[in-house]
Amino acid sequence: MARKAKTVARKTKAAKTAKKTVKKAAPKSASKAKKIARRPYSKADIKELRAHSKARTPVEKIAKLTKRTVGSLRQKAMKLGIGLGHQR
């Protein structure tokens, strides 16, 4: 009987500590969440992207100039059917 009481006590103690860690972790991850602000591509942006593609400008440099991510530029170029970076 003593053994059963100890194992039950250990399980409940472990369950209590697990609940405490979950409660502490939730507010930290919620405070770091950042809302994504998406900007649509204008006609001027598309024209600039085509010009950079023709000039064979590196994608990282285009990203800095246009203040967009490399992934965003690659996705837009793929939709437009123009090559960027290694895809040329």
C-alpha cells in the first residue's frame, strides 16, 4: 500500500509542475507574436522587378532596394514568369 501511495503522489506532483510550466510559457509566446503587414505589388513595383531581372541584379540587392523579402520577390517573379537568381 505504501508503494501505491508514493507513485500516486509522484504522478500528481509531476502533473502540477507540468501545469505550472504551461501557464508560464503561454504569455511569453503570445507577447512575441507579430502581425504580418503585406503590401500589394503596384504596377511600378512590377516594372522595377522586370528591369532588375533583365539587368541580372542579385535577389538580395533587389530585396534591400524594394524593402521586400527574398521569398516574396521570388514568388512574384514566378507568378509573372520571369527569372530571378538561379532560376535564369
